[in-house]
Amino acid sequence: MSESDTAFGKVEDSDDDLTSAVLKKSVLEANRQVMAESEKDPGKRGMGTTCTVAVLSDAKLYIAHVGGSRAYLLREGL
């Protein structure tokens, strides 16, 4: 397998690894933007956010969360 460069290193070029890499890169970029905004404005110092992301790809579900956010799996209405 070949390797791909990401913001956080190299990952093998498989669907699972690339989906995980894109998800991780997206969450890290969102965090970078929130942190940059908090540093620009003294009134926003210390601000943060929570994030929950789900990606469904080829019948596989990938979930990432940061902070107090949550993702729940519901089955048959439960």
C-alpha cells in the first residue's frame, strides 16, 4: 500500500485509514480555527466548543467527538 501525507503524519492508503485521517484532520482544523478566534479577541479568551462528527462510508460508521459532546447509537427505536 502507498502512504499519504496528512497534517499529523503518514497513514497507509486504505479506505479505513483515509476516512479516519480525513475525519481527524477535519476535527483538528476546526479546533485550530476556534483557538485562533479565541486568541484574536480578548473577549473570547478561553472560549471553546464541543464537536461530534459521524461519517458513514461503505456501511462503516466513523465517529469522532471532542469535549462534552456525545453520539448515541439507537437500535430498533431504543
